[in-house]
Amino acid sequence: MQITNLQIYNKSSYGLSELSDNSIDALVTDPPYGISFQGSYWDKDLPDKQIWTDSLRVLKHGGFGLVFSSIRLMHRLMVSIEDCGFIIKDILFWAYLNGMPKSRDIALDIDRQLGVESKIIGQYAYVQGYKKGGAEDYYAKEGKNKYEPVSEIGLKYKGAGLGIKPAYEPIILIQKPLAKGLNVAQNIIKYGTGALNLEETRIPYEEGEGKVGHNPHALGRVTANIVRTEALEDGYDKFFLVPKVRQHAEDFNHHPTKKPIHLMSHLVKLVSFEGQIVLDPFMGSGSTGVSCIENKRQFVGYELDKSYFEIATQRLQIAKHQLFD
């Protein structure tokens, strides 16, 4: 079965005027977080509530959605989504160990405030994310001075900062209510929506591992609401593993918040079934769409920024060629 139906628009998603009521099976999107990530103009505010009202209109009754958010403003986004009529079902945690600490050594600020020149003790290089070939080559090319405080109060607060290292991103699982008067089975029969695709997202047993549980399934465990970049050695619970995106994995893709295809594929499969239509109102560089192509889903995407839209178009074309040529 080949699914090639893609609809992408270089325009704002507000209104979703191209889409009919109750025509979309699932929603998977990575909207602006409202934290001005790396000074990006498009991330200065959370999305207007209208997009969630629009999404509720076009989703079929019982349809599920997954919405990325930030730790700091997740609560506001959840209230906004819930106020528009969605049910908040769960929070998935994409956990990773290589998060970027959002802090600094406040002791150096204290030195500056006192008019004292901090001491240079060496050099370092700031490396964001995974660098092909490791960090050593980068250090050799891009050195920066490393300082330590010298004032008495600065030494007391040496290493003190303003925040801890982030190690997860929340993904909000939402659902449009079932059609009035229908139970889950009736809703699925009528609309094809209302249940998560647990079968296609099971976590396989490790090689040589015995099956667990009172009724073990041949395909593995039901996926958890924690998605990890590394295995958790706890002897029982196993989570879906996905690495972060290596910088410049695609030379033409400069989007600063692109998500791994492996992750997006897992999410697309969780909230939809083969042949169904997935909507992404904030398409960015097209990772949701690529995942839909690879998993035989139809895709509708919106992206206002022309440069990101062109990147998404190129990535979708490459994915189609790789899969169907």
C-alpha cells in the first residue's frame, strides 16, 4: 500500500480554511514554545488559542493529538488547549542526557558588579548538540577564555547558577471528545478514530530477554509515556529509545529545533493508523510529514516561514523518492 497524498501550504495555519470539519484523523505538531529560543522571531509567543479551536473543528470525533511544549510554559499551553474543548490525556516525556544547561556562573557577575577582573584559567569551546567527529576538533578551532572569580564574595558563590540542566521535553497527548452518544467502539466504527495504535508502537523485547507480564505479547511491551535517548537499566521497564538530531545531518536544513525522524515516526504511529490523515499546523522543516511518508500516512502541513517551507518541501520530496522510486 503506497500513500502519497501530501498537502502542504506556505501560509499561516490559523483558520485551516482548506480543511473540512471532521476530516483529519490525528494531530502531531511542534508549535512555538513562547521562550524566544535562540532569539528566533517565531518563538516569541505561544500560539493563539484559535489554532486549537481550528484543530478541534477539523479533527474527527475521538481523534488524538500530540503537541510538543516547553517545561516552563507547558501549563499555559495545556490550559489553552483544554479551554478549546480538547481532553488532556497524558504527558509524554522525551528524556535525554545531553540537554543544554540554561545558566551561567553567577560568581563572575558578582566580580563585574564589584569592578573586579575575573581570572583567566584556560580555554573552552561551547558545543551545542552532537558534533560529527566529536568535540575535540571543535575545541582546537574555537577556543574561548574560561574564568574563575577572584573577589571574596565571588569565591563564595563560585559555580552558583540560575537553573538546572534540562533533560526532557514534554509532549502533550490530547483527544477530541467522542461523538455525542457513542461509545469508543461505535465511534471507531463510524469515524476510524478513538483509540491509540498500541500494536504498531510496542517496544520489542531485547535479544535473549524472557517475556514478562501475566499475558506477554509476542511483539513486546506497550509503549510508555517516557521516551528516552538511552536505556534505563532497571531490570524491567523498557522505553522507546531515540537519539537527538546531529547538527548538520542534512546540510540544507538549518531549522534550529528539528526533531528526530525516529521520534516523530513513533509519535505518528501512536496516534494514527495506516492510510489515515495527520495534520501538522506548525510544519517547520517537515519532520512530521517525512514520518508520515515512511509510515504510509497521508499528511497536511502548514508553515508560514518561506525558507523552512522550502526545506520541508525538499525533505518530503527526498522521502517520497527514497520510498517509492
